[in-house]
Amino acid sequence: MGQNADTDPRQASTASQVTDWVQPGDKSGEFKRQVSSVRDFISREAGAQYPPEKGRYHLYVSYACPWAHRTLIARKLKGLEDIVSFSVVHWHLGQGGWRFVTADESDIPGENVVPDPNEGHEAFTHLSDLYFESEADFQGRYTVPVLYDKKTKRIVSNESSEILRMFGTEFDDIIDEKYKAIQLYPKELREKIEETHKWTYDLINNGVYKSGFATTSEAYERNVVALFEALDRAEKHLAEQTGGPFYFGATLTEADVRLYVTLIRFDPVYVQHFKCNIRDIRSGYPALHRWMRNLYWTHPAFGETTQFDHIKWHYTRSHTQINPLSITPVGPLPHVLPLEEEVPAARK
């Protein structure tokens, strides 16, 4: 996903395969996520290399990728639709990496699923083209999201957590007051947010991948048990939360954004595809289920950026080492239950 392996098509004969989620020969069977490699910053500070400007930046995402989904949510929450443009790659991740749709692929659902729309990119077919434009001898991974500077024709960042934070603060001088008032990383909650990020990222956001991509039973069982222990912890926190509907009560924060993108994919994909099946969210975690649905149904930044076709097709038809026949399960139906409806197992 946000840190998927990829190979330079020009070096495919010697590079590792895009589907090598665990490095060949690694007897631990553990999936180890790579670190994002491009980490500059849009800043309001005087003399910044990348100052906040309307129309200057473009966001490349995949609807399937939870890491990229974080940035789409933040873009909408902060009212940046007319300030930072965006486009979406094809849902399939093949050996050439993320690719752009072609002009004749008009039947793919979702907003802004288009060929690379930026000037001078008419011949770009894959996200890798963008990386090599930015740095001719780029040696890292070609991941989404990508925050791109149209002025210098360079990638600013491919680290989702830092793009999320840029969108949260650095455009505040040029957006409406109602959006400026949304503070996803408020000072009074920063310590709690950072503490929450540490365990939710490792055990939940990344935990589903460490479970699903494990190549030994030992690695899978260790990680899936740790994942559900962390879900139990999040459930307990939310069950005891009386101050409001969000993770920290009355204030919508980064913690909500970062946890939501994994939880909304959990029942449709991770339960069956990644074997994260000790429990599902809709019948096993009432507080998490209520919290997630509140975000999806009552906050357009969450519901309108969640594209289930891309999500389900990507995982089940790109990860052929897990699902070799590329058959996409029909359920669960619906993908998200209405706010006031419960599955029979969860009804009291």
C-alpha cells in the first residue's frame, strides 16, 4: 500500500518482485515496511523552499491505499479542494508498480481516476515516471501518496503522516476561518495523540499487513494476536469515552483519521484476505463500530473519500500470492452498515 515494494521496469530482471512482501530468504516470515524516502515539507515559514500557494501542489493517491486515504481525508477536512488538486491511479498494482489509467478506461469508478493530468506528463504511464522526473537516479520505492510541486516539477513528500500534518496546519493562512478552526493536532492533545499513534500504527495500521503478508505460521499468529489485543485496547478506550463521538471526545484529530482508514477496510478486506478473522468489527467491537460509522455517515471527508470498489479490487486482484485466482468476495454486505442498524449477533 503506502509503502508497497515496486521495481524499476528498466531493472526488472535483477530487482526483487513487487509481490515480495517478505524478502526472499527471510526465514522470519515477517513483513517489514520500508521507510518513506522523500520527506521535504510545505511550510509557512519565511524563505521556505515549498511555501503554501493555491494551485501549486498536486496530490497523487490510490483510493485503495489506507496511507494515501489519510491525506485525502485531511485535504477535504481542511477545505483544500480548490488549493491542492488531486488524481487517482488505477486500482491494480502490477509488476510495473502503480499505473495511471488510460484515456479509454472511462468505466473505472471514483472521482479523478484519470491519466496523469499535469503539464508535461502526457507520456507518463506509471507513478515511477513521476519519481524519475523528480530525481533521475531515484533508488527508492514508488509509493502513494505523492505530494508534487507543479512549479519545480519535484516531489515534495511521499510520507503520508507528514502530508497529513502539512495539510493540517501549513495552509491555514489561505483557507476560510471555518477550516482553519479544524485543528487535527491540537497542542493540548499532542502527547495523547503521539502515544496513541505509536501503538495503533505498529499493531493495527501495520498489524493487518504483518498478519496478511506473513510467510510463516509463527509470524502470522504472533502478529494477528497482537493486532486483536490492540483492537481490544481501542475498543475499551472508546467504550469509556463519554466526552463526544471522536477518539478523544469532542475533538476530531489525527487519531481518528489514522485509525479510520484501517477500520473501514477491516470487514470488507482484512478479515478474509489477510486472515484477520478472530473477530470482525461489526459483530465484535460495538464501540469501534459506532465510532467508525459516525465518521463515515456524518462527515463527508470520510465517507466521500472511501471507495470500496478500488479497495476490494486492489487487494484481491493485485495480491496474487495470497489470492491466486483473483476472485473478489461479494461480502460483507453492505460494506458499511447504516448508523442505527446492527448485525443480529450484535443486537441486544
